[in-house]
Amino acid sequence: MDDPGNRRLKISSYRELGGHKLTGNLRNDVASFLQKHQCPQTAVHVLKVGEEARRIAVLYGADPTAAEYAGYLHDISAVFPNHVRIQVSREIGLDVLPEEEQFPMIIHQKISAYMAENMFKITEQEILNAVGCHTTLRAKASLLDKVLFVADKIEWDQKGTPPYLKEITEQLQISLDHASFAYIQYLWKRRESLKVVHPWLRDAYDELRNSLNHNHSNPK
């Protein structure tokens, strides 16, 4: 993901974003918004995630358009550098967990959901929910939540090939739950080296592990 804090972007407050004109073409609107605010790499990333989310949605019976839109929107908060994300979150009235305060990067999912609703005029709650948990997932995740979660991990925003890619793509051939758990388990095995373990991630791990173990021991 781009880090505007290392550039000349001076956004330190949600109010400073100002109005953003919408054309009705969400793909173009998001891309132009991110490019305008010096996040060109994120613009490329979200378009790829939108495409991957649509592909996965078709495979597993989710709404492909909703999945694509969620992919476009999930990282729009990249315009805020890490050092102002807690300030911005409080300014717009978000609940800030201790883990998020300790590791501000992770709260970008909540900020993106807020921006999707209030700047990009998204009214579909399932899209907003998916955007709002795309980094950590959560317990009782919806089908669309898992579609976006997996798509984002496959089309990651770092250089090189994701170290978990082979496992997650293999598990995606079995089920969306298997693919989601493959990534969470990858993190869980390395949790001692993580800056924080978000409680939503822990809840998702416990729920998916129990569900998959139960299904494995009770095959239909």
C-alpha cells in the first residue's frame, strides 16, 4: 500500500479531504480519488482486488457486482497515513480498540467503510460490512465478507509473491471457508511476531477452526 506519510500529502483530518465529485462509475471514481491523493499503487491494487473478488463471487454464489465494488472500496482510506488514522477515526466517531491504537494500520478497514458510505454514497450494508472487516475478517462473517477477505490476500499490495499464495489458492478450490482459514492460520502460526492480534481475527480463527474441524469429523 502507498504510504502518503512519506510523500507530500498533508492530509491530517477527514475534513481536509473536501468534496470528491462522483461520475457514477465507481471503478473510475475510486481510481481517480486515490491517484489524486498520491496513492497510485493502491489504485492499481484495489482494481485488481475488485476483479478477483468478482471472480471468486461467481465461483461461490455471491453477488459479483457487490464483490467488485467492495474490492474497489476496501483501501480508499490509504489516503490517510498511519500516524493520523487514530485521530481520523475518533473524528468521525469510530470505536477504536486498544489493538488498533497500538497498530493504527489495521483500523484502515473501518475508515474505508465509513468513507465508502459517506463519500462514495454506498448504501448496501453488505458491501460496507465487507469493506469494514477485509483485513481481519470476523466471527459470523458473511459470504461477501469472505470473498473480499480472500481476494485481498490473493491480490496483495506488496512486492513479490505472497508466501501463503499456494496454500490459499489450493484451499479455495475446496471452499471459501478453507481459503479464509488458510490465511488466518498462516498469521496465527506467526502470532508471536505480529505487532498485535486483532480480536476480530482471533474470533474468526476460533470459529473457522471449530467449523472446519466439525465438518471434517462429521462428513455428509
